[in-house]
Amino acid sequence: MRGSIVYPSPDVALDWLAFKVSLLWKLLHGQPLPRIIRGHLQHRNMDRQLISAEELDSPLRQHGVADPREVVLCKQEGDGHISVLQEEPKEDV
């Protein structure tokens, strides 16, 4: 294969360009959408993502959360993964 030229696939080229241009990255990968903020379910966002409160219970349990009121922030990232930030346990003084 002497003299061959290798071209990147359009996906690789577009991801590289999106990495360099943040607005393009946001358009391609989306913004994280909060599902819980300070213990309150964000029903409008959950409706947009077609998810019920019962369906949210499973990812919360996987993160060790028994009650959504313990969550400071829960959001679905652009890649589909769920991020959960819990309150720090209060220390008895």
C-alpha cells in the first residue's frame, strides 16, 4: 500500500471538531438535564425524557439512594448515564 492516504471517518472528524468548538459539542451531545434538584423531582424534565418517578428509583438505588429527598442533584448526562450527588451525612456534635 505504498502511497496510500488514510482518511478519518466522518464521525471521528466531527467529534474532533466538536471537541474544539464547544457550541458544536453541546448541539451534538446535549446538555445534562436535571431530574432531581435539592430533593425535588423535576417533572417537566422527566416528561421531556419520557421517564416516570418509578423508573428513576432503579438508578437511584444503584447509587445507594433510598429516598430522592437525600439527593442534591440527579441528572442525565448527554451520553445517557445518570449522575447522582447526595447530601453529606450530618455529624452529631
